[in-house]
Amino acid sequence: MKSDRITIRVTEDEKKEISVVADKLKMNTSEYVYSAIMDKMQVDKLNDSQGQFLNLFDTSFKRSYEPFQKHL
């Protein structure tokens, strides 16, 4: 059960815009904001994972290519 709160400050126009989008998605404002934050967190985790993979791939490629390059 959710019991903690997070409060954010937005302009009146931002609040109206958030409410309009939430209504279009048949969500209340809290559900919409929560959903947006969770989506952002998932994207950030994915980006972190991709970055780690690219670093690992780069390191592996350099290690495997270096002996071949020295051989040439």
C-alpha cells in the first residue's frame, strides 16, 4: 500500500497541461505523473545497461584485436 507522498511545484499552465493529458489517458493526475516517472526510470536503467554493454564490448574488442594488430 502506498503511504508516502512526493510534492512537486508546477506552474498553473503546466498543471492544466498535465491534467489534460491524464484525462486523455483516462488517468488521474497522480497516476499519470507516477506513470511518467516510472517510464523515465526504466528508460534511464536501459540507457545505463546499454552504456555498460558498449563499454564491455569496446574493451573485449580491443583485447581481441590487439594481438591480431601486433601480428600484422
